[in-house]
Amino acid sequence: MDRNFNRRDFLKTGGIAVAGTILMPSLLSGCMSGTQASSPLKYQLNDYLNHFGVTRKMIMDVLAEGLSRGGDYCDLYFQHNISNTVALEDNMVNRAFSNVSFGVGIRVISGEQTGYSYTEDITVSSMKSAAQTAANIANSNTRMKVLSLNEKTVPGYYKINTPWEEVSINDKIPFLQYMNDKVFSLSPAVEKVNVSFSDQTSYILFANSEGIIACDYQPMSTLSASCVAEKEGKREQNGYTSSGRQDVEFFSTSNLDRIAKEAVDSTLLLFDAVVPRAGEMPVVLAAGSSGILLHEAIGHGMEADFNRRGESIFSDKIGKKVAESFVSIVDDGTTPNNRGAINIDDEGNDVQKTYMVENGILTSYLHDRISSKHYGVEPTGNGRRESFRHMPLPRMRNTYMLDGPHEKEEIIESVKYGIYAESFTNGQVRIGPGDFTFYVKQGYLIENGKMTRPIKDVNIIGNGPRVLSDIEMVANDMEMSESGWTCGKGGQGVPASLGQPTVKVSKITVGGVNA
Amino acid sequence: MNNKERMELAQWASNFAIKKGATEAAISISRSRAVNIEIREQKLETIRESTENSLSLQIYRDNKYSGHSTNNLKKRQLEKFISEAVEATQYLSPDPDRTLPDPSLYPSDTSLDLGLVDPGHGQVTPEYRIETAMETEQLLRQSDMDILSTAAYFSDTASEGVRVHSNGFAGDWGSTFFRMSASLSVMDAGARPSGSFFAGQRFLNELPKPTEVAQNALEDTLKQLGQQKIASGRYTMILDNRIAGGLLWRLFQPMTARNIQQKNSFLDGMLGKSIASKHLTIIDDPLIKGGMASRLFDSEGIAARRRVMIENGVLNAWYIDNYYGRKLGMTPNGGSTSNIIMGYGNRNQKQILESQQRAIFVTAFNGGNANSTTGDFSFGISGQLIENGKVVKALNEMNISGNFKTLWNQLTETGNDPYPYSSMQSPTLVFSGVDFSGI
């Protein structure tokens, strides 16, 4: 069976996407202007205005309302978000879920103070009322004026060919079933299989009191397979996830087979796993998902809100040497189709590749609008928010380390006793002390320069600046992780990605047992 | 819209789904209004006001199942939304266990008042919120530690909603919640530890005073000064009642019917057997007046009742929802936790700590995870080294690791000090011989 999709196949199979066209322009009859584009992928600014039922004049009026108590700045973030999940359990595709949310968030800034409100009812009166609430953060006689709105065009870091709204649920079902059969076929030890597929589409219209108006279409999809296997009375469970801003072409046979194999292999490996010794030891981080080290050890601490308040361990380290000269770490919103790619940040700023560490020197924080003004620097495009219900904060996008001068093999050969950490479930950091952790789901012991027995379920804990300075070797095999990482901060989750070449840290504390 | 109007809309939506071809339908409609205030340097840093509406529906169509939600409650839009949801459901696989709960599981009386709403909520003024947080933040600033930043927060939420099932259930609910918290960040020889405290209550007058909130945040910060790691080894672990819920939570996941049915629980096969030392008793009671997680019915409409989950170490019950209960042939008893009450001992935290010769008092978790299939766990921690009843060192950057099957058998004592600001009212817990990794 050919599992490679093309758009024509979808259109002829029919059925609906669960939540696809729901709440789209029918909502807005009576305030359309111009011609509606045939596909959401071709939407222009006017289509977005129609989609949300607003005009430039209405937006300018609401911005003026937001500034009516003397605020310095106001922005409006319209969002229509559609998400669908279809899932398989016990050999049946027996559940599907959808969610639609629609609304506008209104933010007013006065100095470093923020007023925020939102409404799920996009009418002039509701928006003005929310704007008045946000406006109350300010109390000054100065009145900023919004003179005009000029469109800011955005680049295309996630061009897709088929919008998810055109893919029906019964088109997705055979792929989940295929994945289920594939996972079972790979090992007789497999007892249970779970497969789920989620897609999400976000229509965004942004305008601010500096006169910027912009729109963006953000797709996302995530395919996960997990299994429980049983061997000699023992059970283990593990899985694999692939996620990105991609379309149905992602459902290729080779992709599905690869994900199924990863899920089974990573589960079976756990039966042979041993627990390492407790304590400090050299840790080799595999290329790819190990980028979680960067996300936790340095990324969060470089978010400029923590630094402008002096709370981060990195607050006094800009311009200082923090690592060997072969270490360069970036946070990059422009890497195509990664989860953290964004065409424009959620407060209207251009997105860039930001060097946090360049040749071992701490170079730049990750800024939102408030912090870039505080430091008097250009914004870095890191102002992000979970949805229209949330205010932007400095957040990471795709965080990775650039290639270094070493080879993976020589790195492993250099370790007498340590661990090779390969896959991870989660991480965390305390910003001020700088101690960060990440949980190794699976890896190997390294004994006398060779990877020997598998290990599993150990937490690693280290100190951000110390671990950076303890990076001894960096290989030339950088890989981005395709896992479905979601970064949490201040009660908001945003999609992010991360990556890294193979890296050796001379010592970190590894959870384990005491002899 | 009030709950009466929501109930009418939910009945209409349920009928509409049936008209469109659903065999059964369940509808929830709710609204939540929240105000959040953040004070820094005696100034209002952030004010956020939000009102969130939600309609969720579960469709059962010839034993095929799907769930949907939207924040648009206009009937004209809902007609399209519900029609498409019902249509999409037909493509799924039929599953004989996909039905609404049997009506005998619904509460017979949904009018009982559990006291979950503070009637004074509507009278809370913006000035009160700001002044309370201002006072808290001012108290933090009086500390003689080398302060980098201070913040105090006040928030309150009022929610209400209804739930309707096409096979005869209709119930409504309302709740209020007030929250105060404080955090401060200080300079400490290159590190910048930050301490915090959080307290939540359903009734405004049950919240602690600003002095107590600030004092607790200051103490939390003081505990972190001079933190370092020490040698790996086996130590007695005293787990602060403020964070013990984080560990208990890991015990509840493998107790769900889903994880049993999916062979994803290290507790499978242990019903009626001992899984912990005799010091562990866990009672789940959703009917406590004013309780943080109290309810008359759960998210499937199933009548809430008191359940003794673990008694003197013996596992008594699973958390059984409707679907997985049917799959396992077990009567549903509610698939999720509510208020957790435990078996309490005779001593408070102070007395327990003073009686230790050598132990680690764990005051915070930092990341980590657990494997619900095997019981393996590994968590980052910080805390204090106790010797001869006294704090001798502040600790961080250490891990605890092991397996829950043995850890819960190493529970040697529970305190008499249930933590008041959480639905999980854990006391201080004492475990012997826990593996710590440090240097």
C-alpha cells in the first residue's frame, strides 16, 4: 500500500476534519471586504480581517481605547485556533477530539507595567471594554496616537502544501491502523499499542500602536506511538514522537515505519537496562534530543525578564567567557518546520537566529519588547504567548549548539566510566541558583571507552554555568530533535525545539544507586 | 449567562446532537472569571483579567466516541459545530464499552451544598487585591538578606457550570478560589536563590495574612542560602509536607483503571495486597464541606463518594472511570482524585526533625520523573542536612532514585501536620534508607 499522500487523494475521499471549517467566515457575514481566497494557505491580510470580522478602523479605535489612560504601547492579538486528535488503543481507532478557540487579547504597556485582558466575543463593544480594562495599568495625561496601520509581510518558515482543515478524519484513520500493525509486527513481546495523531492550525492577526499589522498561518502536527512489552513477567513501556510545522506529506511509509521501529526498539532496550552508580561522572550527550541540556542549563536563564530583574544566574555574565571557544549556542526562530519556528513573534517583531553563546562568550539574552527596551537593544523576536488568553514573555524557539571540532567516536573513547544519555522525557531549572535537571529515559553506560549496558530512568542534575564550562568536547554531528517539546513558563506552554551535536561534559551528578 | 440559561443551552445541545444522529450525548458548559495582580517594588507590575467560556460535548454514535470543545456559545455556530462532530464520529471504530454511565451511578440528589462558593466574592475590589499584595511585598522588602527582587501576587477565580447527559443526568456547580503568593530572589555568593510561598483557599477569610505569606517566603529563601551538594549515600529522608503531594501524585497514576487495563502500572495484581508500610493510609473524600477538590459528581456525572484507597499499606481500590471500568468489568467509582486525607501520626515536623541523628530534609523537588509501568523513579531535590536534630548544611543539586515498590515500604512515620493549602493534605513523611546522589 502506498502511504505517500498527495492533496488530490484527500479531496476525493471526503469526510470532515472533525473541527475544520467550523467558525470560519460564516461567522462574519456582512463585514466581508474584497474576495476571499480559495485556500487558507493563500490568505492575504484582507482575508484575515474578514476572517476575524474586523476592519482597520475598528482596530485603530480599539488601540486608541487601550491607550486612553496614558499607556505607552498597545497591541491586539487575534487568534483562531483549531486542533484535532485521533487516537488508537486496543487495535481500534476509537476516539477523536477537537477544540476550537477564538478571541482577541489586548495588552497595554506603561513603562515595564502590563495590563492584559481578552475577549472571546470579537465585537467593537467587547473589544473596547477589554481595552479599557487593560488601559487601567496606566495613569498619565500623555496620549499616544495611532496614525495608521502598515502591513508587515512575514517570511515563510513553514510552507506547507495542504492545510490540515482539508484533511478528513477518515483519511487519517488508515495511517494509525497501519502504525498499530507495524508496531505489533516488530516484536512478539509487544502487548499494547497506543497511537495518536494531532494537528493544529492557528490563524493569527496582530496589530499594535506602533502601526504594525501582520498576519500568520501556523500549522503543527504530532504523531506518537507507544507500546507496552512483556518479557519473562516484566513489563516496560516507551514510545516515540515526531512533531513539527508540517503537512500530510509527513505520513510517508518510511516515516511511519521509522517511528514504529523507534517505539519498539526503545521499549525492548529497557528490559536489559541497569542502574548506574550514584554520583558525579562524565556524561556524553547524544546528538539530537540532548539539546534539552541547552534549554535548561542556559536557555531559560538567558530569558531577559529574569535578567532585567537580576534573578538569573546569568544576570552579570554578558560579554564573559562561559565555555570553551568551540562552544556556540543559538536560539533560532527561523529553522524550517521545527516546532519553535515562527514567522513573526507574538508582539510583532522580526524573528532571528540569536547567539546566546558565540565561541564561548555569553553574547545575548532572549528579549521581549519590555526587556529590549530596558536594555536599549533591538528585540530578538522571542516575545511569545500560548494563546490570545496570555501575555507575551521572553521564550525560546529552537535552541541548539553548533558543530564542534571533535568526532563522536573519540568522545566515547575518552570516557573511562560514565553514561551516554540518548533520550529524555522532561527537564527543569531553578533560574537563580542555576541548578537544572533532565530525565534520561534511556541511554548506555560507558565503560573503558565503550558503550556497554543500557541504562534507564535516571535523573541528571547540574549547575548551568558550571556545566557550560565543563563541556570538554563537541562533535560535528548536530541534529535537531523531532520530539514534541512544549516549554512551560508562567503557566503558559509554547512549542519549542532543540538540538545538539554529541557533547561531553566532564562531570554531572547522575541519579543512581549507592553500592 | 447564568447556570439556568446554561442548563437550557446544554439541554438544547444534547437534543440537537441526538437529532443529528448521536445515540447519546453529554454536554458541559462553564464560565470562569479570573483576576490576577502582581506587585513589584510597590508598583502594580501586571494586572490580568479574563473570562473564559467553554462548551464541551461527548458524542456516542452507535458505540463510536468523540469529544469536542469550543469557546463559541452562539447557537447558530453550535449547530454547525455539533453537526460536524456527530458526522465525524461515524468514521471511528465501534467500541462496545463506549456508552454513557449507567444512570444508577448518577447522584440521587444534586442540590446538596458543599460550600464551594464564597458569597462575598463579588464584593472583592481592585483596591483590596492591590493593597493586600502591596502589603505582602512591602514585608518581603524589609528582610536583611541581599535582595535582588521581590514580588507578591493576589488572584481570585469564580467559576460555574452545568453538565447534562442525554440518559438523564443534569447537574450544576459553582466554585470560588483565592490565592496569595510571594517570591523573592536574593544574592548569595554568586548564586541567586529564590524562595516563595503560595496559599490558596475557597474563602477569602481563610487566606493567611500577608505577614504569614511573606514570612513563609522569607523562610523558604533562608533555607537555600549556602546550598551545596554532599557525598552520595543512603540517608533517612524527611519530606516536607508542603511538597509531599508531588510524590503521592506518582502513586495515584498507576492506580487508575486505564493504567491497569493498559498494563501500564507497577501496581497491577496488587489489589487487596500490601504495597506500602503500615503507616500509609490514603482516603479520597470528595464530600468535605468547602474542600479544595470537593464535588457532588465527577467529570462523567458519577456520584462522588468517600473511598478508602490504601489502608495501613494495603491497596483497597482503583480509580475507576466509566470506560475502563466497563473494559475491566469493574463498577465505576470515579476515575480521578479529589481531596486526599491521610493517616496522620503523633509528631509535627519540628519534633520529627529534632529527633533525627542524620537525615536529609527534602524541601523542594527539581525535575525528575517516574516510570508508572515499573515503579522506577529519579527526582532532583534540594533541602537541608540534619545532624543531631539540627540543620548543618543547605543542600541542592542532588537526586533521589529508587523504585516505588520499595520506597513506600520504607515509610517509617507520618507527621500530624496535614498541609492546609492543597487538596492533597499530606503530612510530613519520613522514609528510611533512600538513595541520594551528590558528589
